[in-house]
Amino acid sequence: MLRYALKRLLSLLLSLAVASLVIFFVIEVAPGDPASFMLGINAQPETVAALRSELGLDVAKWQRYLDWTGGMLTGDFGTSYTYRTPVAEMIRDRLWVSLPLALYALTLSTAIAFPAGIYAASRRGKPGDIAVMGATQIGVAVPNFWFAMMLVLIFAVNLRWFSAGGFAGWDTGVWTGIRSLTLPAISLALPQAAILARVMRSSLLDILGEDFMRTARAKGLSRRQALWRHGMRNALIPVLTIIGLQFSFLLAGSIIIEQVFYLPGLGRLVFQSISSRDLIVVESVVMLLVFSVILVNFLVDLAYALVDPRLRART
Amino acid sequence: MIDLKKLAFASTIALAAGIGAAQAQGDLTVAVQLEPPHLDPTSAAAGAIDDVVYSNIFEGLTRFMSDGTVVPGLAESWEISDDGLVYTFKLREGVTFHDGTAMDAEDVKFSLDRARAEDSVNAQKALFTSISDVAIIDPLTVRVTLSEPNGLFLFNMAWGDAVIVAPESIDTIKTNPIGTGAFRFVNWVQGDRIDIEKNPEYWGTPARLDNATFKFISDPTAAFAAVMAEDVDMFSTFPSPENLPQFEADPRFQVLVGSTEGETILAINNKLPPFDNVKVREAVAHAIDRQAIIDGAMFGLGTPIGTHFAPHHPAYVDLTANSAHDPDKARALLAEAGFPDGFETTLHLPPPSYARRGGEIIAAQLAAVGIKAEITNVEWAQWLETVFKGKNFGLTIVSHTEPMDIGIYARPDYYFQYDNKAFQDLIAELNKTTDPNERTALLQQAQTVIANDFVNGFLFQLAKPVVAKIGLEGFWVNAPTQAVDLTAVGWTE
């Protein structure tokens, strides 16, 4: 187990190093200069030059790359060009919105998908199965921002149960915070739940047809006992993979939902920073997202090993 | 998106009946489209900064009123020497910054010197270049000496970029602005909102509101929902004009459309062949149907212009007839210029909807006379790099929102590269002229010169739609500078 974990860790570190190079240089070659963006179309060239040197943009690219990566190792992400506040602080503030939102959405989607998938698998071919599969088909096909707009229309504009967007902040109370994240979390969770339910169902059905399941029944277990004791563990592997991917997606991919609900999350920060060419913020956030994706994959790999002892032995 | 609007419309009717959510009389939540990058109006061009701080938090020696006039601000009065070179400002007594320190001549000197310094990062440094010296006479008297007369000096001092800041608080101004205004800064939750509160120590008429919150909503659908759900009390410069009739029909809201300083133009690269030929530019001008663009791209909001000047200004000359929509004439002019079959060019469109939507319509209008404009959508940063700095474009659409900016046509290295010595002399003379009547005559002459040279396609003056709840009053309808001045805003009893 330890060797397996170490091997995975090494590949994690390598991926991070390569990612930092790619991110930095791809973003730096994009046309656009943060200083001219800040100063607009009436500024004089020498003013732009003065701001560039104030921001430290007149330093060579490779030097800035080294400063940036070196800083990140010590937790210093540099200072935003436009906001002029430490990037680490900005990311931390935004994470307080994005992370709870992703977890909230993931909890919701799992809470919907597991019962739905298990139910559908156990009713294979019957009306219940067909109904669940039909619903998930719609869930997969409809984009989450459409759900978002519908939820806003019904629950914010008409019923006035929630506000149409914005984030009240955790300092106004946990309940108000959760309340502002509820509509976004539901709209993120629905399509994810649909995918997850389908995976859950097909994975269970595959397992139910396996020889060891027949053996389990033959030794006298009931259908249900066989499913819970032997089936579930095996069926969970593909489901875990999907959950891992979904979490990364939820953290990074909620830009549109954050835009629709004008939430101060990471996605919107990236969006704003790209348009104002606040390169250091873009680079740092993207790096952080890459890190979280790689980390989640690493944890999922470890989780596989826990669920499936064969993986441990194979290394 | 369209379905949503229909649904929303139906729901509005269902809603319109019973609403009366009580709100605190002294509180206001106002939404604007863009969040400011920071809160120092003297070191960035972002209009979003002025939206929040202009007049609310920071004040200058003079200030703009909603009708565009310039009135005394922190300077109570001033004397101008006969040669127009020396301005002696008498400052108001008893003005303090929000941190309790006194505002005096030291602060004025500091602010002006900082803006015109060599390493200044003031986006409008040109406003200060005519200043040659700032001298403190006594704590409440400042003498500003100019190197040459400047007819716009008092006007320039009213800009958000010329507000008075204090040396004590300059280091933290970007996140904790300390000004002299009727409101003081409370809190900024980045990405979400900025809170300001009434300044009880204010030297002038106190604010009517106790607390105000700025929210930042750029997505048109979200903006619509926020107003409909009454999450915000007022939306300054509402992003989608197509929704306005719906608000107008709703008894909960008032819609006011004001004018701005934004001349929206189809900018032409005057040095790039074939646009270096005035006949070609004239052909472009006649190919454009302004009203079709205003109706199609702006849903009717906007005033046609025939030159680079705001129609609400007293010195405006209506020159729209000079470049009236006339495709036949455009085709004839192209043939005369040696392009009977037209030509191909590029059209770069920055993100705002006036450009993206207007660009599609203009491309079609140009195609009708034989000019094939290939559309490229660009982000602002990219636009600044390739179009503005690189001058690598044929045509582009942009709104010039700075007030009284006809002077940009006297800068031959400016992105549309109009180089006319006679015009440059005219602007130089205008800058030196202080007599109002002479200024008007010169301004009118300048407008006519660029219209007759067909420098750019002059489209329309950008309008500013404001949606507010019924009962809210005292806000700016017209925008002589970009600002959401809340100093006189309040709820009717």
C-alpha cells in the first residue's frame, strides 16, 4: 500500500511541475497587457510604462516564472495586478464560496443519484426503471444554467423564497450562507446526479450478472444481502471515479453558474481576471485547480486501493 | 434565453398585484455592471471605480452636476489672472477626511503633484500636463500656475481622476479609500459588494441615505432577475435594453434613459489603404444607416451623431445630414475612388453589445455597397493590444466615454491615425481660449472639420438606462461623467 501511494505521489508532483510550465507560458503569450487594460484609451505611453514597472511587468518572463513558482512553494502567490491584493488572500476568500458550493452540490447529487440508481437497477426493465432512466436522460441533456434560470424564475422572482443571486457571506450566519448557495447547488447537482445515477445503475447491473454474485446467492444469501455484502463494493469503483471527476468539475466548472447567480466564487474570479489580463491571478487559480484535480485523482486512486485489495497487490 | 423572457413576462403580470415589501427608508442597494478593480480613481481608467467613489467618497476642487455644469467642490471659489495662467483657489473651511484629518492646501498640492509627477500612473495624466507649479499660500489658499492658458482647466479638475486625496491614507487607498465625501467606505466583499455609509461629519448637505450597498451584476439575465426579485433597488446602466419595456410596464419600477458622454463610432484606420482616401471614408459614412443600428443593436436607445461631440452640449452642431444614409452615393464614391467592385477589410468588435450587435448590422450595411468586412470578435485586452496599440485593423466599433474628447483627433499617433495639421492647430488654439463664446465657435469649427473629413463613421451617443424602484429619487439621469452619485438620493416619504 505504501509503495503504491508513493508511486502515485511521485506522478502527482511531476504532473504539477509540468502543469505550472504549461500554464505560465500559455497564459503569458496571450495578447494583452494588464497595464494598458488598467489605464484605458486616454493614457499616455509613459504612464503605461510607469505602471508596468510598478507592477513588475518589465522583468524577464523566465524570471517571473521562477518568482511565481518559488513563491507558490512557500504559499506566496504574488500580488494581483488589478486588485493589488495578495492573490492567496483572494483565492482563500473565493474558496469559502466555491468549496462549500461544490461540496453542497456533490452531496445533493450523490443523495439523489444513489437511491435513484439502485432503485432503477433493482427494477430493471420495469416501469420504475424506465421512468428513472427517462428523467436522467433529460437531466444529462439539459444544461445546468437552464436549470439555474428556471430556479431563479420560480423561487426568486415569483415565490421570493430565495434571492436571485449574490452571496450573503458566512459572517451573516451559516444558515444565510447555505440559503444563498441552495439554488446554485441544486442547478449544479441536477445534471451531475443524472450522470451519476446512470453510472450507478449500469455498474450495479454489470455486477449482478457476475459469477460471484450467483455464488453468493447459491450459498444462501438473499438477493438483498448478496447485493449489499458483495455487489456494492465492486459496483462502487466506477462510481467513485465519476464522483472524483465531478468534484473537480464542480470546483472549476461552475463559472457559468457563478455568473448566473453573481456569486463571488473562483470561477468568476478567473473570468474577471482573464478579461482584465490579471495574469498572475489566472495562473495561480488555474494552478490551484490543476492541483485540486490531481489531488482528487490521487485520493480516488487511494480509495480504489482501499475498496479493491487487488490494486494494492498489483504494485 | 428568449423563452425565459417570455416566461418572466408572464410571471410579472402574476406578480404585479401584491408587493409592498417594506424596506428601511435610509438604505439602498444599487447594482452596476462591473466591479471596480480597486478604489483609487486617480490610478486607473476603469469607470467602475468612479461609479462607486465619484462624489460619494472622493471630491475634487470642482465637480460635475448631473446637467454637465461644473460647480465649486472643495474649492469654494477661485480667481483667474488676466493672462489665464494663474488660478488661485480658496478652499472650504472645516472640511475633514473620513479619518478625521483636515483637508487643506497641503492635500491639494499633494494630489495635483502626484498626478502630474514623472512616475504618475494617472490614466488621464493629460489633464494635468498644463500645470507648471502648485503653491501653498496659506492652509486654505492654493495657487496653481499653468504653462499655457487652458480653457478646460476647471472642467478638468472636476474629473474623477483629479479628486483630492490625502498623503496619510494614500498607501491603502486602493482597498480603503479615505475621502471627503458625503459617504464613507465601510466594507468590500470582493466579487460581491461594497458598502458605504453616511458621513455624519460632512461639510455640505448631508446625504439622505444612511447606508448604501453597491452590487456587481454583469450577466443580463441575472440583472433582470435581481431587479425583478427586488434584490436591488436600482440598476444604473442596465445591461440589456430589450428588457426595459417590461420594467416600464411594471408598476413597481421606473425607467429613466439619460445621455452620456459616450460617442459611439465606427473607427477607421485613416492610414491604412484604401481608407487613406477620403472618398472611401465618405463612402463608408454614406453606407451606414444609423437609425437601423440604434433600433437593431440598442433597441432604440441612443441619439444619432454626425461628428464626435455630445448632442446635449450647447456647442453641438447637428451634422448627421452630412453623412446621411445613401447607398447609391456610397457605391458611386467607391467607383470614383477606384473600387467599383468594393474591397475587403476587417472589423474588430470588442465585447460591449453596442459593438457586437452593431457590428453585425454595419457589416451587412457595408456589404450592401460592396465593402466586405470580416468580423473578428476580440476581448478588451486584445483590442487594446492589436487595435489600439498595434493599429492593426481596418474598422472597429468603440464608444469614447471621456467627456469633451474631440481633442483626440489632434493626436496623429492615436489609433485611428487622423493627421491633419489644420485641425491640430485648431485644437491648440481651443485649448488656449478661455472666452466661452470664442470656445463655442472653435468647437463648432472642429466638429465640422472632422465631419467633412469623414475621419470615422459617427454612429450614436450612448444612452444610459436606469431602472429604479418607484419612490426612489435624486439620482443622476444624465451622466456627464461616469458616476453613480448618491449624495442626493433618497426615498420619497
